[in-house]
Amino acid sequence: MVLIHVLTPGDGDFYVVRIEAVADPTPPNITAEDLERDLQAEMQQLIERMERMSPRELAEGVYCRMTVYLCGPCYRKWIEDPVGRERSGS
């Protein structure tokens, strides 16, 4: 359920939630088998797939930042269950 509240700056009636998601920044684990693969061909396939993607799709694959404004009741629900497990039954 989505609730719509008028949020008025300066009234102290809302929360600003900033979310930043970054793809795993650690270097990949490379095995001996990885080194034996045809990396040139794999890189070419990757480039071809990327050429079919929009700049937005490419960027969101590694980084996404958003700001959400939540009223008090919505913030309390979100802070207790940020991924919505209670609603999904997971």
C-alpha cells in the first residue's frame, strides 16, 4: 500500500533517506582455469552485450543513488523492515 502525505519542509514531519548501492568492489577470484579461457573472445562478447545496453542500464549495473522522502509513519515501517520481508512473507 502506498500512502501519500504532503511533506512540508521545515515542519519536521518527514525523513530524508539516502540510498547508495555499489556493485561488489573487491577484485574477482581468479583461478587457473580462468587463465586458460579465451579471455579475448569473452571480452569481445561482453563489449557486444554492453553496446546493446543504454547508458542508464550500464551505470545502474554498478552504481545507483536515490533519495526518498518518507513521512513519520512510513519511515517507522521502513526502518523496521527496509526490504519489505514482512509484506512479501519471506
